[in-house]
Amino acid sequence: MTISQSSNIQGGKFLASLRQKVNITQADLAKRAEVSRSMIAQLESGERRPSQKLVRALCQVLQVSIEEERQLLLAYDITPSGHTPEQIAAFLRADKNLTLDQAEKIAALVREAYEKAIQE
């Protein structure tokens, strides 16, 4: 099993628990989120991975907290901010106002802060 498959299964289980918590069926969730029931079933079983946009739509329908939405995004291994620390490091290295050493120091701080935030 790949890491991607594992995160799909983890995300699917969490999505199913959020849906069951508000006591609606897969069909009801699908209708309200404007997707097929089979899509919801595939997401919950880990067969498919949703887009960040779909996760947000599902969370809106389920009326979950911001924290639960963040947890669902992370369970599916979706970076909520849209930029990983490595993407930010690349932007910093491309900044003409910073030396390479300065860019790397800032990138190290970003990586550290990112890891700390995820663990909290």
C-alpha cells in the first residue's frame, strides 16, 4: 500500500465518521454537495482522493468546524495552505533581494513552524 492509498483510506474513514455524526446518508450528502452517491462511497472507501475544493464543499454541507475541516484535509494529505514548505523555500531562493544563505535560513524557519503547527 502506498502512502497515497493509506491517506485516502484514513481520509475516507474520517469523512464517513463526520457524515455519520450528523446522521445523513451517502445519497443525501452527495445530493447536497452536487456529486454522485458513488463518488461519496469511493471517497469513504479510500478508492478516490478528493480535491481541496470538494473537501471544502463536503465540509460546508456537513457543517463541520474549521478544525474538523483541517483534520479532513490533512487526513487526505492535502496541504490546507496550498503551499508546502518546499514550495515556499523555492520562492525564497528565487527572491533577488535575499542571498542564498538568507533564503535557506528563512526556509528552515518555515519548515520548523510548519511541522510544529501540524503537530498541534
